[in-house]
Amino acid sequence: MEEGGSLVHVEIAAEPLFEIGPFTFTNSMVGALLTTAILLTVAFWFSRRSALVPNRRQSLIELPIEWMANIVQGAGGTRWRSFVPFILTIFLTVLVANWIGLLPGVGTIGLAGEHDTIVPFLRPASADLNFTLALALITFVVFVSFGIRANGLRGWLKEFLGEPRYMSPLMAPIHIISELSRLISLSMRLFGNVFAGEVLLATMLAITTAAIFILPLAFFVPGIFLGLEMIFGFVQALVFALLAMTYISMAIAEHAAHDDNHAEAPVADAVTVHPAPTQGAV
Amino acid sequence: MPADGPHRAPGAAQPQPWGIALDLGVRLGVSVILGLGIGLVVDNWLATSPIFTLVGMVLGVAAAMYTIWDVASKAMRR
């Protein structure tokens, strides 16, 4: 997208910056690398300096982690510890990837492109469908593997192919579409929201640059939208992480419900054998 | 069945209701579009238009309805 007369340019696909052999590096890859570098640096620093009694800085880092872990604990049942690291990783990665778009120079400093446009050096990784689709694929593999671990491969396939067996040719494509819709909804939601945010910020900057003679407006309007984008970035990271948690906990809950049904069967038999006390109790 | 509600296994996972609602809202639309898209691709590939487009759309709608039934039945089982 190109705003009239300005150098603001938001392309829907990530733009190539340079090539190393057969690999083409795009500006969203630089964003993804920066996200990883930030997370690794903070994790390295945190693991070296963490104390049992946290100081203020450590508390600030522990706050979102504890908050998210509490949510997962509430919804994840007894197995919450097995997937809390994954949910936290997804949450922090998406959060940092989203917030990188708010840094000064991101999307506005870059190489000169065609038609007086700029090819930015840096683009938020989550404004690229490849990144969000990769995250959704990883989530997909994780919740399917949790489902297989909980139900066993045979149980999972039985659920996937449907019962009775002769309905499998009809149920299998329906299941495939249903499962693929999770992938698409996860990836498109994040990409759509972050990309729309980038377009909104670029448009607001272009409008206020044109109205620079009204100075308070030129600083105030982009400031409001940057604040809103910060909230949206957080909400989108939370939604992605919580949906991943919902998928995993649904796969595990399915197994628990099966166990529960099996556990109840002998009780039902016992009631049939001894009807009189049961009726008396009722 | 315990007196305090549905017979959930002790310590079983309990997905957030609003997480399920948020998930369902998008997946209903995506299922239909996905079925239709797959049908269109297959029709273009095999030059059989509009057979697979119609089949894909019907499967997409069926997948959307199945998703509601599946999620609701699992929620009720818990």
C-alpha cells in the first residue's frame, strides 16, 4: 500500500533484503531474528541473576510468566506442567514479535525501493503469514501429539476416522477440514490483526505528516494509535497462547472424560445388581 | 456423578469457555471457505468444474456443523 506523496509503504508479503546462496533474507526474518535475540538475551540474563527472593527487576519479568502459568494451571488439569513451557514460549514470542513493530524506525527506515517507496530493514515477524503459519503448525503438532499421548495412536485414529467404521470415508475428510480450520484460524487471526495494525500506523503517520503544521495533532494522533497497538499486540499474543492451551486441554480432557466413563461403568453394574438399596437411597 | 456439577475426572483439563467460543467463531467460517477452496483447486486440476466445488462446499458446511457438535458434546461430557 502506498500513501500519496509519502514514503510510507506497507507490502502484504515480506520484502527481500539480500541473498546468501540459495536463501533470500526478508525483512520479517530480520524481525524474527531480533525477537529471538531479545528473548534469548533476557532469558540468559534472567537465568544468571535470578534469586530466590526476587528484586524489583526480577519481579517485573516474573510477573507475566507467573500470571500466564496460573491461567494454564487453572485450565490444564494435573498435566499443566507438561505444556506450560510451550504456552509461555508461544506467548512471549508472539508478544515480542508484535511489539517490535512499535519501535522507532521499524517500517520507516530501509532501502530505497521502486516508485519512491521504502523497503524497510525491519518488519514485525508476526506481520508475515509465513511466521504465523509456522507458529500455528508447531501448535498443531504439539496438540496432536498431546492427543496421541493421551488416547494412544489407535484411540486417536479411531476418533479421527469416526465410528461406525463404514462412515470413515465421509468422516475422514470432514475431520481433516475441521482440523485444518484450526491452523488457518490461528495463523490468519494473528497475521490479519498485526498486519492491519501496521497499515493503520503507516496511514496515521502519513496523515499526520501531511498535517504537520498542526503540531499537537502530529504528535498526539500517532501516540494514541501506538498505545492502542501495544494493547492489541498483547491481546493477540494472549489469544494465540490461550487458544493453543484450549486445543491442548481439549485433547487431554477428551482422554480424562473417556477414563471417567470407564470408571463409572462398574458403579452402574453395582447399582443393577443391588437395586433395592439404591432405590431406598433415592 | 458429584453433586456440584458435571462428572469431570479429578484434576482433568478444563478448557476456558471463552477460549472455546473464540475458537468456534472463526472455525465455522474457515471450515466452509477451506472446503470450497479445496474443491475449487481440485476442479481446476482435474477440469471437472463444478463437481468438486460443490462437494467441497458441502464437506465444508458439514465440517463446520461437526465442529459445533464435537465441541459441544465434549463440553457436555465434562
